[in-house]
Amino acid sequence: MGMNANHVENLILHGAVTGNILPLTSSCNMYCLFCSHRQNPSGLEVFRIAPRSRAEVEKTLSFMDPAYQVVIGESVTRIIEGEPFTHPDIVEILQLVRARFSGTTIQITTNGSLLDEKTVESLRLLGRIVINLSLNSATEAGRAILMGDANALNSIKCPLLLRERGVPFHGSVVAMPHLVGWHDLGETIKYLSECGAETIRIFLPGFSELAPPALRFDSFIWNELHLFVTRLREELSTPLTCEPPVIHDLEPRIAGVIAGSPAERAGIRTGDLIVNVNKTPPLTRVHAFNKVLRTPSPVLTLIRGDEQVNIKINKNSGERSGLVMDYDIDPDLIEDISRVIQRRRASQVLVLTSEFAGPVIKMALERFYQGVAEIRVVVVRNRFFGGSIKAAGLLTIEDFSMALEGFLHGCPGWQPQLVLLPGLAFDHRGRDLTGRFYMDLGEQYGLAVEAL
């Protein structure tokens, strides 16, 4: 096995240990306009894999924890994830996973085009399968434009098949109304809701500087999309979320409640504000969600309109409540920042963060940081990818270096003793998407640097 193959294997096993991720193949049967891998600049350390063998899958499973769901087909590592159902032995591999982890949920992200009646029935028989269905458009014309889907009817029928066979699924849509129109987007979301999707995620579109003109759009479309989804929330009972969300505060307000869940049975409603979980006030949405998840039969104190109500959710510790909440920030991050500052004995600290996360980081530091260090937050532009990209996971050392250079020139009288970077930008070796080590930044500027 060569050096590159060894590195890929290490990435796979690390993903298995830390995220219970089971990569199967980088093959895909669609040609999606919005596929990020079609817009990548050169020099990225991302890897394609051939369909993996049974022996390779078995080895990966030995590193995974049956207490957590198995994740298949989700692009959360530097392994390019394809369409799982293009794997020639997908059903046998799923049977292998089920035999190994009999009571574990298996989450599969798919475009749905290959889920015929026989395959969906096999999923039903396996049990504890949850599908993340990337439908994107429920019309033949829309799917042809967005995905190059020449046999769109199979994909459009998929939600109906899943509902008929009782296989739970969540829907997702990459919103591109500038290409298919707002009507197509709205009808797709409504269709997923009518077919019984437990939740529907609407992904904000993005493009790099290499994207063709047809994929580009004005930034105001994001605000229009959020308003569009807000109006649909009033019409549909299915929880709808925009990713990434637009966060203006850290109030733990409930964005939706999954039908048939413990939360719905308890009478919790969309729009309720959580003020206490077992008499303890949550600090953020993420904090509230995690407290409810970890607590057996939690009692929630809620503000609903002008009244305050107490509601008990009957559930076990670790069992999902059915609450859907927008992601803001985990207060543990602020505690981690405090610990690093204390360990480094730094009095002046610079936090470099993404355009999406910047406002939330600032709010959280103002509310929760109790130390004496002076902390400044600098938002870093994704210059390497360019276009409309604003995510922390796509920032590179080059981006951080340019932002740091600009800050130091603009504030000559203020010298940070510690620079903190978002850990999402680096792999488990501390390297960014171009293979550069985050400590290179510290050596370049003679500063202490850590990634959190």
C-alpha cells in the first residue's frame, strides 16, 4: 500500500472512530450543478475511493461504536462521498452492518434515484434505517436542470415508496430558485412534507470563484430564501430548517417538532422558547438541545406567547426528543477558549473565524466569557475558494494569513499573544484542505497559535 493509500485508510479509520462514518464509494450517478467538487480550486487534499470490498467494510466496522448511528453517504470527511446505492453490493453491505450492529440506527444519504420497490423493501426488513433524501426538485424539468437526471420519475417516486414501506426519511433541498424558480422550490418542499418527511433541510446555495456564470447569484437571495422558508413554516407542519441558519440571538427557540415524537406527544409547539430544562436555564439553542437529549424525561419550562408552561417529555437518556432547533453555538467552545487562554497566560487574544460564524462567536464571547483577557474577533474571508463561500471548514492557512496580516497592519499598537483558529478548517493531523499545518501560521508571525 502506497503513502497515499495509507493516508486515505487513516482518514477512513479516523472518521469511523470519531464520527461512526462508513464510506462506501465515491461513484455517483448524477451530475449535479451545485456539486462542490466541480468548483474546487487545484491543490486540495480530497480523495476518491473505489467501491469498497466486504473485507474493507468489516475492518472499518471494527473501529465503530454500536451505541451511535452508522453514517453512510454524508460528505463530512475529506473522502469524496458518492451515491451509496451505486455500490454493486450495497444491500449485502447493509446486511453486514446490521448483523454486526443489530440495534444501531443506520443513516443513509442518497439522491433516491436507485431506490426501487425491491431495494426499499430490503431496507424495511433491515429495520432502524433512516434515509436522508436529497431530492432537490420534485419535477422532471427541475431535476434535469439541477442534477442531469435523465430518469427523474424514479427519484420523484422515492418519497412515496419510503412512506408506503414505512421507512423513515428526512428530506433536503439545495435551493436554487434562480435556476428553477421559487414555485419549483416551494412545490418540492411541500411534496416532501406531504410524503411524510420527518424534517426538511433547505441548504443555502453557494459557489466558488470557479463556478460558471449560471450558478452565480446576488447575495440578497439568502435573505429572500429565509423569508420564503419562514412563510412555508406557517403553512406546513413538517419542521423546516435553513442551513446555515441566520442567527440574530442565542435564544433557545424551537424551530419545529417531528410528528409522532416524544416532544409532539408532550404538546410542545413550534415557536416555544425554552427557559429551563429541569429548572436549569439553557444558554443557547445547542445547549438546550443537548440537555434535552441527554436527560431522561426532562421537564421543560417554556414561554408560549404571554404564558409560561411546564411540560415533561417522556423519553430515555440519549433518546431523541423530536425537537428541531437551528444550530447556533455550543457554550463548551467558550469554555475551551477560556482554558486555552489560562494555559497560555495570554492577556490579548485574537480569534479568527468564518463569515458565517463570526457574529455568533462575538455574541457568545460577550455573554459567556468571564476571564480578564482582551479578546478580539476577526472574520476571515474565504479567498482561496472565493465566490460566495463563507464556511469555516473551507478556510485555509492562506486565508488566515491574509486576515492576520491585515489585522496586524491595521492595529499596530495591539499585538496578540495568542491566535485561535476554528478546528473545522483542519483534519486530525492539524492540516488544512491544501495540506498545510496550522502551526505554520504561528511560525510565520512568531505567535502562539491553537485550533479549537
